[in-house]
Amino acid sequence: MKRMLAIVLGVLAAAVLSGCGGGNEGQPQPRVLAQRTVQAAAAVDYHEVVQQLYVAYFGRPADTGGLANFSAQMAALGAPVGIQDLDFAYTNNVSVRALIDSFGNSEESAALYSGDNDVFVTAIYANVLNRVPDAEGKAFWLSALNSGGLTRARASFTIMAAALVNSSAQGLLDAQLVRNRIAVARAFTNALDSQAEVDAYSGNAAAATVRAMLAGVTASSDPNAYAGIIDSLIVQLQAAAVPSFDTVRSVVQARCLACHAGISAPLGVRLDSDSGIRNRAADIHLQVVVLRAMPLGNQTGMTDAERDIIRRWFEGGAP
Ligand code: HEC
């Protein structure tokens, strides 16, 4: 019901705003209405546009923490909910601009889109629209960038927003591709439903793996067909992920403390504190993974999966 109201108010505000030329400074009435609207929008209402930001700037789905944080920030700012309005707000709302700039100026985005404006536009077309730019489109965006009317930080979001309302034959295909990728991105983030899965989708390697999956989604893909692909990708990410210290501590507690706690611990090897574990990361790895000598006689029934947790943790720098 609350969401319903937000949507209705949103439509109303959009109508009023467009009636007055887009909510210019010095138009107090529509601005007040817009303010009310945005306060009614909940963080969850921004999930779609946050996915659009991630796909536009990073070519990958939002991670769980980022989705929650950016959605909450936008709700707090009272940012417009839809991609067109949010992109427009870049021009007249300092906070929205700062937020979009934080995507556009990030290292991850710079790695995807580098080079002069020509190379830059070509890279955005490749990532966002999965194609080489047509001459007309390229000239249009290049002139916007070269004239300074469009900042590089805003560009990929604006190009995505424009694709979604372009009614030419190519535009319809572009829009379908963007929608399909957003749908798969949404499904991917939703599928991260345990802490271990959430943790597994972090870091550059995981980002690259998932970006490659999303790059395979085209205008003719069926997003629903990606459920199985997403599930196995998450399994793959978990297998490659560096386990958190919490995970390692719980393995040590279950498999080692029967002997390695207290003053009578063998050889003084005490693993009953975090520092005790951290300081002996190399020894633990040696005994558990390389020699498989510990747990002694495997009296505590350590599994191979648990040995693998120790291995990935150690190889990942024992965080
Ligand atoms: C059933 C008891 C027992 C369990 C369980 C056990 N250990 Fe040990 N651990 C020992 C004993 C006894 C020694 C001393 C072996 C020796 O004197 O050669 C030892 C020695 C060690 C050493 C020192 C090895 C050296 O030679 O410097 C490390 C490191 C170690 N254990 C790690 C672990 C880890 C990690 C676990 C859990 C995955 C574990 N142990 C589980 C009994 C155990």
C-alpha cells in the first residue's frame, strides 16, 4: 500500500514537473510536491536503478552491500526513483550528481572505460549496448562530451537511460538488451542468500567472473534461463573465495580446540584466541593442508571441505 502510494505520487509529481519544464529553480510548488514524493519512496524502490548504475558503470550486478547502501542513500536524498529522472537530476541536484559521479569516477569504472572520448564512447557501447556504435550515435555522444555538455562520469548512465527510451529499430533492441541484463543482474544479487554467498561475491576476480556472465546476456536471451547459470556461478565463486576469519575460527574451534586450548596445549600451540590462530597461519596451513598431520589422527573428523577453507584462507593472505 505504501509502495502503491509512492508510485502514484511519483507519477503525479512527474506530470507536474514535466508541466513546468523539469522542476527549475524558482518553481516552489512542484518542488514541494517532488519532495513529498521522494520521501514516500523506500530504499527497496531504488533497487532497480542501483542495478542500472552497477551495470552501466561496472558491467556487473550490484553486490548485496552496495545495493543496500546506495538504495538507502538515494531514499535519504529523496532522489528520483526512475532511471530517466535520476539521470536528469544529475543536472540540478548536487547530491545526486555526487552519487552518480562516485560510480563514474571509481577505479572499477575507469578500468572498463578508459582512453580518449572516442575510445571511451566505443567502450560504453560495448559494455552497455553490446555493439559497435553507429556513426550517428557516436557523433552525437562525442559532441556532447567534447562540448562539456555531458561529463564522462555521467556518460554511461545517460547512454543507458537514452537507450531505454529510444524507439528506433536499433533502439528497441538496445533497450531489450539492457532490460535483459538488468533482469539477470537482479536475479544474481537476489540469489546471494547466505552470508558465505554474499562474501564470495567480492573482490576483482569475482567481479570479473560475474561481469563475463552478464556480458553473455543479449537482446534475445531469456533472463529466466539464467537461474541455473547463476546458481552454478555462485558455487564457483564460493569455491574460489577467500574465507573470512570468522569461518576459519569456527573450523579451528570445531576441529582443533579439543587439544589446542589452555596451558596444556601440545608444544604450546594454543589456538584458542584470534591472535593464536593468526600468528600461526603458516603452521596451521602446513599441518592441516600440506602434511595433513593435524588434527592428530583426525580424531575430530575434519572434512576435506574444511581443509580447503584453511587452504583458501592461507593462500588468500590469511585475512
Ligand atoms: C587430538 C588432539 C589434537 C587435535 C584435535 C589437533 N592437534 Fe595439533 N597437535 C597435537 C599434538 C599431540 C601435537 C604435537 C605433535 C608432536 O609433538 O609432534 C600437535 C601439534 C600441532 C602443531 C605444531 C606442529 C609442529 O611440529 O610444530 C600445530 C601447528 C598443530 N598441531 C595444529 C593443529 C590444528 C590447526 C588443528 C586443527 C585443525 C590441530 N592441530 C588439531 C594434537 C592435536
